Amino acid sequence: MTQDTHISLAHGNGGYFMRELIETIFAQQFANSNLDIERDAAMLSWPYGELVITTDGFTVQPLEFPGGNIGSLAVHGTVNDLAVSGAIPCYFTLNVFVEEGFEIALLKRLMASLAEAAQKCQVAIVAGDTKVLPRGQVSGLYLATTGVGYRTNTSPLNVRQIKAGDVIVVSGSVGDHGIAVMLAREQFGLRGSLRSDAASVLPLTQALLPYGDRVRVMRDPTRGGVATVLHDYVRATGLTLRIRQSELPINGEVQVVCDMLGYDPLYLACEGRVVAVVAPDIATAVLETWRALPEGSHAALIGTVCEQHPPRVILETELGGERLLEELEDDPLPRIC
């Protein structure tokens, strides 16, 4: 940030520049507050257990895509930040930023989808605000949410609990959301039938809570994808993560598009997946637990944690070689969330 004079899109992609922005601007200015930039939601004490709160903003083009839209995405994204923190979501607030000239029928359809997703996730929209902005000042519609939930379990779910020998588990195929949204734009002359993975991960996270502190941490790999989550783990622990390419669950259509355009599925956004680190003695049980759920039928054990210096993310290729997975800097795709 010392060399940057203006904000670029790369400062919002979930990778290195976004982390630097958060650490050098927001975290430094809020140093005297209780801001925790290592979690997806804040833990607050209250008389009935542990209150958990998170906030998020949503922008996507197109507003509707196979498997979802900005309305359902806002609900699932907020629910998932609470869920991977071990919480049960309860309440939402919703801020709507809508552009002058936006089609009312489309707005009604998107809000109906948001309401349906909230009902399915058993969360209540309890407050909100609406701003109409002059034409050209917003790309149609932006949404901002605050989610509140509670925790009754005592599992720490802290990235700093990760130990050498732990196992990395992903709940399903990676990169589906990023490619589905890109195909919905019909860019590069490509079309497809791939659907976004956008969904609530609450069944997946709640299924692991009985394992207690043997589940070290859970994260949902949104902007920046799985690779960015893995780098977060490396940076917090000083340990190396070794990922096996042969074990990665990647949808065939995603792989084809990535091969054609030179993208890496590990850097593409997911909106209904969990990346967990668990103790080695429960890894197989966790895999079976997730695969027994519809949301986790394609779960896989994708790698391990080890003491190897310098700490990094290493991909063990199918040909027996190794490749460093660098931290994301520039956007891997046109902005999709």
C-alpha cells in the first residue's frame, strides 16, 4: 500500500492486495477495537451463549445465473460466514443499493428469491435500508447484509489450532460458481450448462461440530477460491500445506474451460463449499460424514499440513512433480462477486 495511490480492482479480489488493504488501512485504524481479521465472523459474549455477527456486500454480473442470483447469493454468503464459524444463523439486516431505471419486475423477482433462500435457511430479515442512486453510479443492484447467529458449542475453530500432520478436506467440486457466472455472461464465445454451487453450507458445518477441537478450522472459499484460503492458513500458522492434484474434485466442464482460457480452478470462487482442516485420526470419519450429506457427496481429502520451510502451498502434480501455488494478486477472472 505504500506504493499505491489509488484503489484498483485487485484490492477487492480476496488475494494479496486485498489482505494488504485490510491490514494496512482498516486494521491499523481500528487497532483499539475488537476487530479480528482472521475470522469470517466476530464472536461476542452474551448471557445465552456466544453471539456471532458478520457483514458482507454482494455484486455480481449478471444478476441472475444458473443456480442462483444476487438475492439468494446474499443469503447463502452471509449464512456461510456464520456457519463456518460454528454458528447457527438467526437474523439478517439488508441494505439495498439500486440504480435509477432498474426494472421493478426484476427487483421483485430477486427479492422473492432472497426471501425464499432466507426461509429455507431459517433466518429472518429483521431490518433494512434502501438507497436509489443516480443512473450510472451503480451496476444495477448492490446488496449489503449483516448476519447474526449464536454458538453453543465450545470448539475453538481457530486457524491457529492447525498442527503438522493435520488433513485438509474440501466438501465438493471447486470453481463451479466462478465458471458458471462467466458462462452466463457468454464471454469468449462460450456457453454451458454448469450451475453455480451457491448454497448454504450449514448442514456441512453442523455435522462436524460433534468432533470438537479435532476440527481445527473451517472456511468457505469465496473470492480468491481454495488457494486463497490455503494461503490464509499458511500465513497464520507458518506451516506448509501440500495439496494432491489427483485428489482435487473438479467438475469436468470447469476443467475444460480453465484449460481453454488458462485459469486455475483453485483460484476461482465457490459459494457452497467448505475447506476444513481436521486432525488425522478423524479425517476418514469426516469424509464419510460429509459424503453422507447431499451437500457433501463429492467431498475429498486433498492434502496435508507439514513442517517444511519456508512455509508455502505446494501442489503435488499428477505427473509426480511439484508446483508452488502463489498467493493471488491480480483478478483471475472478470469480477464475479
